[in-house]
Amino acid sequence: MLTAAVDSSHPARWWHPLPDGRLQCDLCPRDCQLHAGQRGACFVRQNVDDTMVLTTYGRSSGFCIDPIEKKPLNHFYPGSSVLSFGTAGCNLTCRFCQNWDISKAKDMDRLMDRASPQAIAAAARRHGADSVAYTYNDPVIFAEYAIDTALACRDAGIHNVAVTAGYIHPAPAREFFAVMDAANVDLKAFSDDFYHRLCGGRLQPVLDLLVYLHHDTYSWLEITTLLIPGENDSDAEVQALSSWIARELGTEVPLHFTAFHPDWRLRDRPATPPETLQRARRIARDAGLQHVYTGNVHDPDGGTTYCQTCGTPLIVRDWYDIRHYGLTADGACPDCATPLAGRFTAQFGRNGQAFGPRRLPVTVAPI
């Protein structure tokens, strides 16, 4: 827990006072107990005058228009564009964080972009984005800001996407995911030891959230696992993870295996070889999963969506480029009429044109 001056604040939710005068944050399984002036492990929730506040409400580390496939989401309106933004801080302490300059930030001065929820929704419409993604750092820690923005986006006809590690208590999760149309959850490993040593968390709350998301919400779910050599890439662990998904969530939930590169505080491990991702993909498919992808490597086969019944290539991708889109207007295989699990429209992208691999920084004008 950290003590720092307040930069800006907004009343926080999901907390309660303790008999000794501290405040307990009830947002995530860390259950931080804060003295006056202290911040939680996430850095952005603070005890100010016996009230919990969110110090990053309305402040962002930047806005970009991305392809939806970059989140990664392969079964949620393929080819569409998404306005992506995050704030600062994180409630996990992953030593291998690939966005550490944002998620580990303790300097609020890097949050230069100020934007109200209504301004973000308006910017998404102005730039032709079909969705807004709460990403870069974990949106559960700025849940109040994300929920208000999601409601403004819904009023504007914009979809909402959460890119998250899923480290959140059930009560706030119900409110947060009630306004999300899709989620990509980072299942970091299938080992509680991994979560404890490398992330400062626990595995079970994430598994519980995945079950809740898939069975009790309307959010479309995809899962990502970053494979780190020597840590979570063994055949046995990949088999256990894949079998759990097939058994507890079902075989149609897409799973993305992505490549690690040395970063932050885990620079003594090599980058993940493409062969490791391809091996993991074979293991997951043998476990019954129908849609398994590879990421952060050039692997056209690992980026292609196949019909689970007849094997027809339905969506052929090269990185974030869609090279072929073969779904029928109602989202089915043209050869055998098997529906593809996901969210689709009659035309992919915008008017049959994919957004492509571009990344466009944008400015959100104040309202």
C-alpha cells in the first residue's frame, strides 16, 4: 500500500469501514485495508477523509483506434474497429507485464488525456469505431469510470469490450460485466504457484470469474494465455488448462496462446518460440477446444477460424489482416451451415471492409 497526494478524485464504490478506522476495499481479492491517505496496491484507490476515492476517473494514458483482433477478439464483429484506452496502475504485480509502463505507473502526470464518459462515446462515433475497449491496464481497477463510459457508449450504440485479468470480487463483477458486450480474460497460467510467485495473486478467483462470465452474463468471452518458457508452457499444464476450459466453459470458447517477450522484471527468459505456441494449440485442440489461436507470431494457420464441423476456413487472418471472410449472412459455414459461435453481422468490418492492422492515435475532445 502506498501513500501519495491526491491528483483528482471521484467517489469509489465497493468498500467498507473497519473498527480501527481503516477502510477496506472490496473491489478485488486483495482486500486492501487503508489508513488515511494510503492507496491500495493498484495505486488508484485511496482513503481520503474516511472515504474511498478513485484517483484516475476521467484521466487516460491515451486513446487509439485499433482492430478488434488486437484485443484479441476473433469472434466478436471481425474486421471492426475499436477505440482503446486505459488509465494507470494494476491490482496484480506480474513480473512479465508487457504494458508495464502503464500498468506499473505511479506517476499521475502521465495521465495527460482528460475525457468524460460522454466525450469518449462521442469520439468513438466520430471516428467510426464500433466498440470501446477498456484495456492497456486492467479496467477493473477503474470500474466506476469504465461503467459510466460503457453506459454512455450504449446510449450511442457503441459496444463495450473489457480486456482484463479478471481479478475482481463477485459483487463488483456483476455490475462491471453487466455493461460489457465482450471480454478477453487473461488466464495467466493454470497454477496457483505461478499466480503467487509471478503475479501476486491467486488462480481460483479468475477461474470463478470465467465460469460466471460464460454461464451467467451476455458478454462474449475469449481467453488469452501468454506462454512463458519454463514457467507455464509444459504439455501437462497446457493440457490441464485446455481440459478445464472444455469441461467448465465448453468447447466453443476461443483460446489464444500468445508469445512472451522479455520485459519488465522477467528479462532472463527467452522469447517464446513459435513452435511452443503451435504445440500448445495442438494440445488444446486434442482436448476438444474448437477455436484455438496463436498470437504475437506470424502464423496464418494459427490465426485462421475454421468450421468446427467440416474444417472449412471461414475467416483467414494474417496478423490483424483479414484475407478471406467466408461466413454467411447469419454467421454460419457456407459449406455445411454450422453456426459459428460469436457475434457477427451480415458484412464484416465496415461495409465489407476490414479496419486492418492500423493503430491510429486520436484525441478525445472534451464535452
